[in-house]
Amino acid sequence: MATTSVQTRKSLQEVKVKQKPFVGYIAWIVQRVTALILLFLLPLKIYSGYAMIGKLPGAGTISALHLNAIVDAFLIFALIFHALYGFRVILIDMGVVQDNRSVFKAFTIIAAILCAVMFYVIVS
């Protein structure tokens, strides 16, 4: 009976260690938010491009959004983070990744660097 309770305590400790960082949940939330941003901004960017060249109505404010740096910055942010976190999920599903936390940190750093470079290119 004593060995069973020791085994139960060990398995509970292992579960606590695995659930402690909530990395998967953070990545899941970021991916859902970026999906909503993309769902809104990609059609807006396409529509505003057609409006800007005169093929669709709305040449005023809608076509001005096509050249807006803030819209471009949000779009790039969403594309980079959504793509990298999606690639992270693919690697986990294929069994290539054993440690979710290290991949999450690496992809977050890569995404932050890519976003910083792209923001610099947009602004300058």
C-alpha cells in the first residue's frame, strides 16, 4: 500500500511539472488572436488594393488603408507569429520536438527579431 501512494505522489509531481509553464496555452492564445487579425486584415488589404487602383468603390478611406504603416505592422506581426507558432505545432505533432518550452522560446525570439527588422523596414 505504501508503494502505491509513493507512485501516486511521483506521478502527481510529474503532472505538476509538465503543466507548470503553460507554454502551450500561451502559444494557443497567440495563434488564435493572430488568426483573427489575419482574418480581418488580409481581406481589408486585398480590397483596399483593388479600391486604390479604381477597380472597386471606396477610393477614399479604404484605399488610404492600403498604404497605412500601422495596418502593415499588424499584418506582419500576425503573419510572422501565426506562421512560426503553427510550424511549432507541426513539429510537435510529428514528434520532432520533445521539449515544447525550448521551441516556444526559440520561435518567440525569432519572431520578435523578424518583426523588429520588418518594422524598421516599414518605418524607414
